[in-house]
Amino acid sequence: MVGGAAANQGLGGDAVKILVMQASPNKDGLTASMAKEAMAGVEAAGAETELVHLRELKLEACRACEDGWGKCRRESLCIIEDDIEMVRDKMAGADGIVVSTPVYFGDVAEVVKNFFDRLRRCERAGPEEPRVEGRWVLAIAAAGGGGGGGPTCLVATERYAAHMGLPIFDQMVVTRRSREYMLPAARGAGERLVRYIEEQRAG
């Protein structure tokens, strides 16, 4: 791992921990179903997991404070007092992260964008050591309609991950047409994510 990641609680502990971040308001829809299947794979591999429904949290958009950079640059913290630090702590306590987002206009959901826009400023612009760096990411883009926006959505996810030093484990696009075979694939990806982290720990 790079930077300050190895010192964080989530890396090198006894049980592998995976945080699943689900960004759809529909808890029975395609995005949520992929997240749940990835969780099932994580649990089948014997790891600890936690599901966070981002749409249920208070996560405002970045305000670009002061001259464009405010508390994030001075203190590695956001001036907005909402749920960002709670989710950041959960990420820091995990070894891997699953991000399952619906595709809107070829991009990630707005709640994902709001969160990562602010988090990357706190992680990279300020004086403190990064707290979430080094966590492996499984990115899932659930595309409605024709499904054409899935690839560009994953490009956005990869860009956010790169800005924060989060290595990509895998990326998946699912549509209504591919649901039947992609749900088992998500379960397999969750299980393999855990196995891969265990292999990395073992050296």
C-alpha cells in the first residue's frame, strides 16, 4: 500500500472488511440488487461487510469555499457538517469498497459525485495523511434504458478512485438485459475481492 494507508485500522487486521456503498433510492432495483449480491459474495468468503445506502444520508455538494479552497486545504476536513466524516471513517476502517451506482446521463449518481468531490479534496488537498488510500474498489454501474452510459460512468468512478489512491479491483456494467447473468457475477466478484485482499496480505 502507499502513503499512510498501512497504518489505518482497515488494513492488516484479522478479518477482511468490505464496505458496500449503494447509491440508488430504489432498494429493490438493479443497483441495489448488484450491491446485495456483491455483499453475499463477501460474506461467503468469510469477511465482514457493511451496507451503506448513500441516498439515506445527508451529503451536500461541495461549496468551493472561500477562494475555491477552504477548510479542506487547511485541515483535510470539510466545513459542511453532514455525514461525510461518518462514511469516511467507515472507508478508513475497511480493506475494500464496493461502489454500486445507477447511471445517470452517462455518469455516476449525484450523491456519489457529491460525496467523492468533497472527499478527494479532504484526502488530497490538505496537510494530513490520506485516510482511505489503498483500499481496493469494486465499481458497479447499473445502466437503465439502452445501457450505453455504463462505460463512461465507470470512467468517472475510476477517475475519482485514482485521485484518492484507491486501486481498482474490477469494474462491472449491468443492464436490465444482462441482469440474469450479472447478478451471479457480482456475487463472484465480491468473493474474489476478499480472496485477493487476503492474498495481498499474505504477500
